Amino acid sequence: MSDSLLPGEPSENADARFQRLLQQLLDDDITADQLQQLTSLATDHPEQLAEISRHLLMSDQLSQYEDELRSDERFQAAIATRLEAAADERRFIDRVVSSARSEVAEQESVTSPTAQPTLRGLSGWIAAAVAVIVLVGVWLNRPDSSTPLGSPSDGPVAAADEPSDRGVAVLTRASGLVGDNIGALVPGATIPPGELSWQAGLLQLEFYGGATVIAEGPASLEILDDARVICRSGRLRAHVPEPARGFVVLAPTVELVDLGTEFGIDVATNGSTEVHVFDGKVELYEARSNRDRQTRRELNAGDAVALNPDGHAQSIAPRSEDFVTPSRLNTLTDARRREQLDDWKRFRDSLLTDDRIVAFFPFDYVVGDDRTLTGFTASGQTLEGAIVGCEWAEGRWPDKAALQFKRPGDRVRVSIPGQFESLTYSTWLRLDGLDRRFNSLILTDGFPTNAPHWQIRQDGRMILGVRHKGGAHDYNTDPIFDLSRLGQWVHLATVFDAPHRQVRHYVNGQLAAQESIRKAATGQLAIGSATIGNWSQAGPKHESTKIRNLNGRIDELIVFGEALSEEEIRHIYTVGRQ
């Protein structure tokens, strides 16, 4: 429907135009330009904002959300989620607008280039976006919160706030780490300022400023920024190229300032310190002297010095071999990875005799049959998954395979028979992005009663969605994925524990959330025909299905027909971590 008037037609006043555009929105027959005009008209009129809000709330409650029928509880939960997201309304609105426009662009890409870009088929996503915008404007009494989606006179919509990064270094390698607080110390982790401590093992930190540090435990460090580290105990070897010149290590008795060098520093728990210079030169100052020039001492390549707890220094013979080099760490890391892979293979083999297994997909690559994902059941039967679009890639270890999900069509089709009072899902995955409102781990076809949907929301929450009698409910966590966790291998597990009436979520072996199972939950769970890494329509396939493709890799998926304990979940994580 064109928005312009034909010659001879009477002019349309603002109120009539508003009513016509609102009706087109409610009929899901509005173009992007018309939607912009509607929000522009309503921006400075609280009564029109309230009218849009009232109509959209009613329409949304009656409309299809994910299901054929939708409960009041689900509707209220959806509104609560939107309002929570709107707490930082400016950023949220920009993100909604950006997402809406990308959806429109996807829609246009599969239609005629000359077709008018209507919003039909987006399943109310634009309507939901407008609902949030007007709700924020009305309920918070903030007219400027209802920023229009843009008009020819306004220019383009302001870009969303750029994400920020608190990190100052990246942990790039680790070998044999032992300690109570090492859960976050995994390759690929972004390291913000703060304290790090561990009892044994090695890790490599690459600082944003350019310095590379290999630290050996037992160690206690405090990262101050991208060019300064406090070493309270432990052994460090640092390579500082020219762009990172000026890198500083603070120890109990000395402050070390590099001048473009490679050096080692070894700090004992009593404060005594050794400094070894392997290349270039460093400056040493007395601790807490504010770099008093009178305390300055320069060491060149081949020099080494020992300082007792009182700061008294004496020259010693350099011992380069005591400080692990990057090449040696690579060797140790490779050996450790082989040990870990062997441990995992023994664990994999033990699962083949576990009678609780409903489906186990170890993601083994089979030469000559790379379009089948082979799995197993407790009875020893083979399950076959049909790989669609996905490419094979490296998993947690160089010799471990994974499937990479990237494109909207990527998926693995499986059929998992049986009915179960309780279920446990377990997977190892590496997320590269959260591109969709819902990002599939494994989803049943459609969403029938007692068919679980395991997925990750765009805000980083892990969800187990189950349709109970009378409505569907999402059992979810707080956000567990953000920019700092992308690109890392993470273990996720969710337990539907019917005897104890609980749903529990775990991240890297630790309990992340638990919630009581709804009173309406009765009957046994069933998976049946399902899709790993995406979603497929139930019944006739001529209708379109919402895109929920994962952006990342999976290299292990296990479904148990019982509720596993926290100890068992932690064991799966421990034996499988890098």
C-alpha cells in the first residue's frame, strides 16, 4: 500500500494519518518507512503513545509468541523481559532498531528487488520493538525515550553505543594449571585488571600493550593495566618488543622497568627476588621509591641480580634455563593436550556402557562419511545425525573434531526416541557470536507439550523451554555469555530433575541457576525429531521457520535419561576441559 495520496484525493490530517498507520501496524501490513512515520507522529503526543501501547499489548497477548497457545504467565514474562532490557533505554532501543532493520534486509534479500519492504513474516518482531519503545516513553515519562526510528528529515538513526572492553590481556596458552580459582583461566580468556593466583602450572599472557609474559606457579599476580603487573610471588619470563617498551613489573623489593628487552623475574614468598636479563636491558628502582634516580640500577643482557627481603642486591650468574620460553611452553602445552585428549577418549569409551545414555554424539570425524554425525545410545545402537551445511573444524584439541555452525541453514537433523521423567543435557561448545534472538543448542521440531527446547538467548542467558499443560515456561540463567567469553570453549549442562522438582543449569561445572519446576508440569519429556544448532518446523515443510542457527562450534553433546548430580556434571567438565 502506497503512503502517498493520489491526485484529487482529500488531504489527510495528522490524527487520521496516525490512525491509518496504527491500523496498518496492527494488521502487520506496514512498511519500514510507514513505521518510521508512525513513531515520528507519536513522539511528542503522550496520548498517542498510550494508544499504541494499549493496542500492541492487547495484540501481543492474543498473538502467537512461539506457540499456538500462549499463557498469561508467558505474556507477563515476555513483558518483564522487555522492560528489564529497556532499563538502559537508549542502548536497548538502538539495538532493537538495528536488529529490526537487519531482519528487514534479510527479508528483502529473498524477495524481488522492486518489492516494497513490508514487515509481514517477521512474526511481530518490529511490533515488539515498537511496544518496548512506547512503553519506555509512557511508563518512564521520558518523551525523548521514544526516539523515532528515523525519517528523511532526521537522517540515519544514531548508532548503538559501542561495546566496551575491560580486558588488558589475553590468556593464550595454559599448561597444568592447579588451583582453587582457575575456572576462568582458559585459553582465549580476556583478562581484566585484578588478582590471579594458582598453585602450579604455566600460563601465557599477551598484554594489549604488546608484552608477552609466561608465568609459572605457585604464583600470585595483580594485573594493574596493559603495561604494569605486580608480582607478589612466582616466576615470570617477559618478552617486550619495541612497541611495548616501558613494561613494568613491581615486586616487594624492586620496581623493574624494561627498555625493550627479554627478562626473567623470580619472587619468593618471603619477598626475596631475582632478576635475569636475557636480551636488551632493564632499569631497577627500589620499591616504593617513586623511581628515585638515586636508587636506579641498570642491567644489560647477561646480567643477573638477587635482592634479599631488605632490598640488598648482589650479582649472581644468570640462569636462562630456569625460565620457560614460549617454544618450551608450546611443547608442554602440546603434551598436556595429548594427555587431556587421551583422558577424554577414555571417558568417551566409558559412556558407551552407561545405561543412562539417551544419545551421545562425540563428534568424531569419519573419513569418507563426513555428512553423517554418528551417535550412540545406552543399548549400543547407533544414532545417525544428518549434517546439513555445517563444516568440520578443530575442536577443543588439535586432534579433536567439531562441527562449525555459521549460516542460517546450518544444522544437524537427529531423531532421539523415548520418553523420560528427567533429562540432563551436556555439551561442549565455542560461541563466536549471538546473532539471533534465540540460538539453538538442540530444539525439538515445533514446540509440542513436554518437548524441551535448549538454547541461548541473544542477551547471553541459557534457557530450557518446556511447554507444560496450560502454557510454556522458560527456565533460564542470568546472562552467562558476553563479548569476553566468545571464542572460548565452554561446558554447559542443564538438568530437568522431576523427583526433586528442579531445573538446574551449570556452566563449566559450577551451578549457575536453579528454579522449581512449574506445578503445571506433568507427564514425561520427549525429544523425537530434533535439530542440533538450529530449529525445524513440525509437520508440513512449506511454511517458513524462524532462524535460530548457532554461530560457533560444538564438539560433544550428551543427553542422559536421568538427572545427573552436581558432582557428575563437574566430572564431565573436569575431564573435558582444555
